[in-house]
Amino acid sequence: MIKKLDLHYLNLSSLLYLLFLVLNLWNPYIHGRRDILIVAACLFVIVYTALVVAYPLMSYGLMYTLLTFQYAGIIYFVYALNPMTALFLFYSAFAIPYNFKAKLWSKEFITCLATMVLCIIVTAMYYPETYYIAALLIFFTVINLIMFANFKKVEQQHYQNELDAKNKQLNFLIAEQERNRIGQDLHDTLGHVFASLSLKSELALKLIDTQPDRAKLEMQSVNAISKETLNQIRVIINDLKIPSFAEEVASVETLLQDANLEFQFEGVQFAHALNPAKQGLLAMVLREAINNVIKHANATTVHAALSETVDGLQLDIQDNGRGINEKSPIHLQSIQARVDVLKGQLHVQNNNGLHIQILIPRSVPL
């Protein structure tokens, strides 16, 4: 239970205000009976201390009840002791936004405002000196400004937590998708390879005594298949490393140069608006699209651009190849799956080649 108490030194420093109350109990100039004042002060110390350090253990109803008792005590001390005891309201500037998780114009905030008004009324009735009222107005203005700033911080933290949760979910979906892709890649790569290796090695064993030259050829074939498979596995492993979008653009440029294709990319700087996970996802989309160009398009040039539009970020990839045969389209399922994770839109059309357009909406946090 002790571990659940808020014993941070900054929080405990709020208890120093109680010294001001205790020292004023012996003030000869008070309103009302001193014995009632002492009892009220003892109860106030208990309530105030409980709210400061034990609020994590309390239900909301108990916290709000103690808060109203605290406000009633502050109003009483303004009457009985000194208007400056209203400075206990500084606690509310932090407690209402952070401890109560309340918002602007919540009942906690309205109760605090009502307490301030009553403190000013009591001060005007029993302490006619104008400097007291002026001082309270200044202090209450500062308290409200601090409270407004804390409301804003809590709201921003709430949005940040929501964004972090969405990013965590997105990263999970990306990992799940990549796991499925890797599983499929391994199945496609290794399944037929091991079957082929098994057949060839069995054949070599049968031929090694009767036809050693042919058995040697089969084993050479086994060796070649093994090396090729090793290279394919290395490619799969390299795909596990999620690059930044700029790194992927540079990698794609090298890949296309090796394939004797002219490549131009514009607007790579706009990718910085995306977090690393989304950059990696968009990089995979670009890689998939370029692989399709190399394998199927018979193109000589590829032009791609990333741009910022009113609706969001837009990625365009255009080649001058043969385009899509609509009766037998190029498989774009993996691109579509990644675009779906980004809650984006994929448009594909024949326009003097293949034109792929991907839009990531602003409704998806960038």
C-alpha cells in the first residue's frame, strides 16, 4: 500500500503550505472561536495530506468529497484567519488536471471557481482593505492560468498516448504481415528446393556405382542448387531489415541501374513526415512495385514521386513498359495489403505504361 502513495518530493512540497496555516493559529486577530479554528485546522491538515499523498488509493467519489471539504475549509480560514489562506487553491491547479483527470468546465473546475468567488466575497465582507481583494484577484488569475496550461498538457499527453497506441498496433500488424510474407517466401524458396535436392541425391546414390559420371553431374547440380538457395535466403534475411524510405530510394536506384533502367525520384524529403514504421512500410511498397517493373514491365525508364497534397501524402510510380494485362494482371496483393495497413488507397492504371498511385490520408497519424 505504501508503494501506491505519491511520495515524490515535488508532491510532498505542497505540504509546506500547512506551516502557514499552523503558524497563524496563534494569531491574536481572528474571527470566531479559537477552539473551533484549531479543530477545523486539524481536520484540514488530515484532508489536505490525504489528497496530496493518498489519492492513488482513493475512489473518485471519495476524492471529490475530500476536495469539497478542503474548499470549505479554505473559505472558513479566509474568514477566520487571513485571506491569504486562499493560496491553498494552488494545489488545485495541478490536482484537478493530473490527479482528478478532469477537463475544463468539469464539476471540479467549476467547484474551484465557485470557491474563489466565495473567498473574494468573504474577504470583501470581513477585510475591507482593498489590497487583499487585489492580491486575491492576482493570485487567482495565476492559479487559473497554471490550471489552463496543465489542462493543455494533459490533453496533449492523451493524444500522444493514443498515437503511441495506434503506432504500436500498426507495428504489430506490420510484423504480422511480414511474418506471413517471410513464411510464404521460405515455403516458396525452400519447399521445392529440398524436394529437388532429395530426388537428385537419391538418384546420385543409385548411379554412383554404375554411372559415376552421371552421378557426379547430379551432385554438381545439388551443389549449384544449394548455393542458389543460400543466396535466396540471404535476400529474405536482408528484407527483414526495415530501411528508411530515403535508404530504400537509394537502394532501388542502384537496383534499376544494374538492370539498365533509367530512374528518377522526386520529393523524398516528404517521407520525414512519417514515423519509422510507416516509412519502412512505404519503402516495402516501393520495392514491390520496382520488382514488378523489373520482372514484368519490359520498361526502360521509371519515374516516381512523393508529394504532399490536401488529402495526405501521395506516392506515384510510373514506368514506360507494357502496362497491365487486365485479363491477367500483375499480382499486387502484397502492395495492396501494405496500403490497407496504412488505411490508404491504391490506384493502378495503364497510362503509357503502368501507373501506380498510393494515397496515405491525413486521418492516419503521420
